Amino acid sequence: MNIEVPDIVYWIWGITLAAAILVIVPLALYLLQQTLNAARMIERYLAEMLTAGVGIAGYTAAIPALDNTISVATTILGVAGNINSHAEAIEGVFVARTGGNGVE
């Protein structure tokens, strides 16, 4: 069973094949290259973000120590207030005993 194929079929097949080889394949390669370049740029940006994030984490690591410093400073302030009130009481006793002139 031999089917005779018209010549136009071969021409259409040849033109389609040529279009695929000359247009579609280079276009696909170009788009893949663009996608690869974009992925590499994203990778670079992520590496920069990682470096910045590590730096920020290093700087913010001291925040708990600052919180501890604030609580210690609050305690020191309370003790200083107590020392001041005791010093005033001592001064009052001293003034009462010496009459304020520093001689007993």
C-alpha cells in the first residue's frame, strides 16, 4: 500500500523544522540563559542578605546584656538612695550633737 504524499507536505514539514531549529531553539536557549542569570543574581543578593543578617544578629546579641545592665543599675540606684538617706540621718545626728559647727 503506497500512499503518494504531495510535495507541499514535505515543504510544510521542512519549513516547520527550519523554524523550530532557527527560531524556537535559540529563543528557548536565550530565555534559559536569562533565567540562569536572574537566579545567579538572586543567589548573590541572598548571600549579601545573609552577611547583613549575621552582622545584625551580632549587634543585637548584646541586648540581653543591656537588659541585665538596666536591672543592675536599677538596683544600684535603689541602694544609692538608701545610702543617701542614711547619710542624711548621720548628718542630722552629727548636727544635733555638735550644734552644726563640727566640734563636739
